[in-house]
Amino acid sequence: MARDVFTPEDIRTLLRVAADEWQTVIVLGYYRGGRLGDMVSLSWDSVELATSTIFYQQGKTRTRVEVPIHSDLEARLLAIAGDNPRGLFCPTLARTRIDGRRGLSTQFAHLMSAAARDQDQVRSARNAFSRKSFHSLRHSFSSALANAGVSADVRMKLTGHKSLDVHRRYTHVEMEPLKHAIAALPRLAGENEA
């Protein structure tokens, strides 16, 4: 079962209902394409504002990822900048488990409900699955880049994916870029034949 992606309007709506640390982690998730555990664990040690770069080692793959900071993310980071240059961006969220009834995934599900956004629950024989969860921000990141014409190899570097097969599952191409691709094909019919 595949994840779905968030539209920019979905994300804006989530940000309107989210508390400060959740706003930060949602913006990080969308503009960094990171996993929830990695995003809540980021600290000022991970940022080089002089070069507008953020870097960290992914918890799941141990891959080091270094990415330029989008201007909206930079504005968010500057808004939360504090006196502790080694402090966490989201200290309260970083101390909370990812899973469980009070975990971060459940908290994000509550944000989705507060924002009136459907999680698109799918049930299989073994478990329930949300097609839209925090991890969908990772899919949204990769998909938005693909829909903007960014090549697969650059997207893989930005997401930290090592395998093209894995990376393909994270890319959801919208219809508009597909229409532009088809329109780029040369016409075969002469002007009088159309």
C-alpha cells in the first residue's frame, strides 16, 4: 500500500493548527524530506546558516545527508533561534517516543484531524495503514522536486536514498508535468490534417 502526498494547502492547514515545535518539525519534514525521528532530533549543530546548509546522519540508513536550506525553512529556523547553539530545534518532541498512544505518530494523527485532513486509513488482513502520515512529507518532498523537473539522481542525493527502486516508491508524479511531457512530443499530422 502506497503513501499519499500532501499538497501545499494541506501543509499550510496543518501549520495553522500546530503548536510551535510541531510547526518546526512539519516545515523540516516538508523541506528536508526527513523521517520523523530524524527531524525531531535535529539541533543547531546540524545547521550552517553562513552557507545555508543543513546536515545530519539518517537514523535508519546511517547515510549522511547535506542539503541546502529552503528560504521558508531558514525563516522558520531564524524564528526559533535561541541562545543555545547546541540545543535541539524541538526539545519537547525529541523526548517523546515515536510510537504508542501518546507518541509522535499519534500526535501527528491528531493534528491531521484538527486540520480536517483525512489520513486515508486502509485496512489489510494484517494491520491498519495510514496513506497520509508524517512520513508522507518525505514522499511530498521527493514528489514536489520530481514535479518541478529535478532529476532522480539529485532527488536521491537530497533524500538520502541509495536505491533507485526505493526512491521510485517515494515519487508521485502529478498529471500536469505528464501533460507537459506529452505536449513536448513533435506533431506528426500536418497543419491541414488536424
